[in-house]
Amino acid sequence: MSLLVVGSVAFDTVETPFGKRERTLGGSATYFSTSASFFSPVELVAVVGEDFDAEHVSFLEGRGVGLSGLTRAPGRTFHWTGNYGLDLNNAQTLDTQLNVFETFSPDLSPAHRQARVVFLGNIDPDLQVRVLDQVEAPRVVGADTMNFWIHGKRDALLKVLRRVGVLFVNDAEARLLAGEHNIVKAARAIMAMGPQRLVIKRGEYGALLFDGDQVFSAPALPLDELFDPTGAGDSFAGGFMGYVSRTGELDPRTFREAVIVGSVMASFAVERFSVDRFRSLTPSEVAERYGKFQRLAQFGDMRA
Amino acid sequence: MSLLVVGSVAFDTVETPFGKRERTLGGSATYFSTSASFFSPVELVAVVGEDFDAEHVSFLEGRGVGLSGLTRAPGRTFHWTGNYGLDLNNAQTLDTQLNVFETFSPDLSPAHRQARVVFLGNIDPDLQVRVLDQVEAPRVVGADTMNFWIHGKRDALLKVLRRVGVLFVNDAEARLLAGEHNIVKAARAIMAMGPQRLVIKRGEYGALLFDGDQVFSAPALPLDELFDPTGAGDSFAGGFMGYVSRTGELDPRTFREAVIVGSVMASFAVERFSVDRFRSLTPSEVAERYGKFQRLAQFGDMRA
């Protein structure tokens, strides 16, 4: 099924305990589309400034990402600066320069309006609705959001949620959105807002998928080297939605496998700065790591 | 294989967001032995005071726990008072009255010296060594410890660790013991101190088992009602060691299943105050919940 992502393409300046990188390729749509490209053709809708480097365009093209929806606008590209402490779970934002992203207002081409699988990156929920209004008959819509929108644009966000098939949030976002500390009750409350499926990302603790009245708990690969968590969530969503798009199936089994594929892609993303790990990643490495997740989670029947 | 536990039998006064109970049955050896009794005969070595209630003795006897090693000493029973906030992950100790536990010095009977499976509850590592010195030919020794001993009695603890087959700790204890934040590196450092296997308990995030160069990640059952986390860790260890004792096997497959059995028993323990959930629990409920963990963790092969 055809896959479309709308989100940000950005420059990131990131410092972790393991080093610092200035003005590297970042942004939700970048991580998503690069990750998804290992499983499915993917079309990217985003905006960059006049300063966006040709080498980044070449990289995305090289990954087979469709760039007809990548607009170049007068001005500079969105630039995020942040750092991480030793626990690497929470980024501290030092500076956000929206630049051309400030007036981003996605208009989809006739071809993009036919997308069957759509992912709404973490952008203003008013823009997320605007995108949904243009897609004619999506079979599954995935969406990300964050505390900033849950706090500041709740009504618009609730409009999005009514039309979302799979919502991706972390523990804290789920609790804030639901106004409920217990994660099972929070999940139930969020699904009552619309999403048929809810993925709760828990970083080094893996992920939960709530799907109807089923729950699936996916492990995280215990990593001894974690370089830069930036983009882990979007890489996860890219693997997840890319896999769903590839199989063309929307059954519980597929979504469970998609959570593992997402986890696999996130585990690669954090091994290097930016999308650098995806530059050399091969499909056989992806398959091998999927097998590692299987061995990590496997156990037998209880014996009497 | 015969199973022996040395630890505390206590009164607990506990307050959680869901209520308060005064002077209920508690203690590491109580939770451990009650939980283990669902899988294996278990012998308990501990001390109580003159105030220890006959009904608690009857309860343990009713569960088939061997009490020939339960000494009654002049004075009062160990009494712990604590409470939990909304996240239920960390107990705050309000009061600790060691009472008869202060001079506890376990002497094993000739029969207990023959135990093949031994669990050292969270007590002074000097006492843990004293117990190990008396057991003649254990096939597997499990042990628990805590920050208090890691800080205050490190040398004695290191002596214990050299003789331990399975160490049970939580994330924070593992990091403190190893002096290393990354959990994989911490596990490697701890196993270099002696334990062939390391279980890292992560509460609502499940548990990790490090076994040689294999890692197993066990999910936690997402619970919508969690009443009282007291004793969850000891109930986990009781289910784990009880299951190992029952199967009589010491292979990687058995230890993975044991982690799930431990998780099952912990998930029951937290549903009520004290050991109350174990009073009505049946083997078929245990088997049913094991099946729930299987469905929770199950996923298929990646499809091309």
C-alpha cells in the first residue's frame, strides 16, 4: 500500500555524553521516511529552506524516498538544538528555530491524496487535520504528538484522534493526554478518543501495543552502546508503518510484527548520530536483528 | 529438589493510595515461601517474637511451608512501616523495628543442611555467608540484596556473590553494585563478581535475565489494579526458585520459564495487601496467567 509521511525535515545540533554533532540531518519526516524505506516506497511531504544541502536530498533519493512533496521555501531550514544527560531518556531543548517551518501548510498533490497509509509526524494538530482532509481514502492513519500539543492544542488534537488508526506516544504523553496515571486505564481512555490502536513507547523498556482488548508487550534490545536517541520514535514509527504498508494487512498479527520491526529500526537509529546508521544498514542486518528480538522474548510452556 | 529460604518473617504496616493495613503478615521469607509453595515443598528459616500470631503460623502450615526452622525468640517480631506514592515503584520507609531480628543468627538443622536449592533473602550479607557455610552441597543458590548492604557491607556482599548462582536485584541496585549506568555493562560487571545468572527486576517494565551471553526480556502484565507492591520481589523470587526446584533442571530454558513464573506470582501478589491474594489463589489461576504472559509476548516471523 502507498505510504505518505508529513512532518519536519530539519537540521539538528545534538550533544550526548558520547559526543556532539552540529547541523546534522534530522526531523521527524526524515527519520520516518528513511526507516520506512527499508520496507516500502514512501512519499515525504515537508518544507526546507534555501540552505538545505544537496547531499541530504541525494541521500533521501538514494533511499528511494519520494521527494515531489518536499518544498524549498525562501529562508532557512528548521533547526533544533538539544542535549541529553546520562540516562538518555529525555532530551533538553536548548534552542528551536522554526524558520521556514513556521509557515508550513501542506498541500498534497493529486497523487499524494491517493495514499492508503498515512503518517502524521509530530506537528501542529491543525496541520495534521489539514492533511487528513486532503487524503481521499486512507486505510490506516498513524500519528505522533507531544506534550506541547496535548497542553496547548487539545481540541485540535482531539479532532485528529477521532480519525487516527494508530497513535504513537510515550508513557508520559499517554498519562497527560488521558489525565490518568495507570497506563492500562490511560490506554483505555485514549482509545475512547478514537484510535483503534495505541503504541506506548517506553524507550529502554520496549513498547506496548493496545489493539482492541489485546495487549502486546515488546521488549527493547538491551544495548551496551547507545549514542544518540534523537529520532528513535520516528524511526520506530517508520519501521512500523513501512511494514504495515509492505504486508498490506491490518490484522493483529501484522501490528505485533510491526511493533518489533519498529523496535528493530529504533535500535539501529540510536547506534549513531543523525540517520547515519541507516546509511550503511542492509536488509539482512534488519532480518538478523528481528531474529535477535525473537530470541530475546522467547519462552516455553510451563511444565507441571 | 529440596528448597530452603532464609530471611525475615515480619509485621508490615503499609499505606498505599488504595488504603492502609496495620500489622499485616509480611517479610521476605514469608512472601518467598508462600509463593514457592505453589510449585515445590519449601523450608523456611527465620525468627519471630512472642507476639507472632498463631493464625499466621496456621496459614503458612496450610500452604505446606516447613516451619521447623522458624524460631520463636523472647521479644517482639520485626515490624516495618512504609508507604507508597502514586507511582508505586518506590517504598518510603517510615519506621523499622528490628526487634528479635536484630540478633538473628541462623543455625540450620541437619536436614536443612542437605537443601539443594537455597534462597538467601535480603538480610545482612554476613548472615548470608553464615547460611551458605552450613549448606553442604547446594545445586543452586539464589540471593537478594539491597542498596543498604551494597553501600554498607560491600566486602561481605562480594563474598556472598562469589557463591551465588542467581542474583535478584532491581535496576538501581544493579547500577549501584556495578558502578555503571548502562544496564548491559552493569550486568556484565556483576556477573564477573560471581553469579552465573542475574535477574534484573524492573517493576511495571518486567524483568531481564542475563544467563551466560544470553539475555531474556520478560514482560510485566499491564495491570489496571495494583494495590500494594510490598513483597512483589520476594514473590517473584519464590515463584522462580520454586519452579526451578520443581523441574529439577538448571538449563537456560528452565530459567526463562522461571522468570515468567516469578512474574506471574508477583502480578498476583500486588493485587491485594500482604500475602492475601495467595490465600485464595489456585494452581489453575497460575497456569491461566502464565498463558496470559505467553499471549502478551507472542509475535510471529517477519514476512518479506
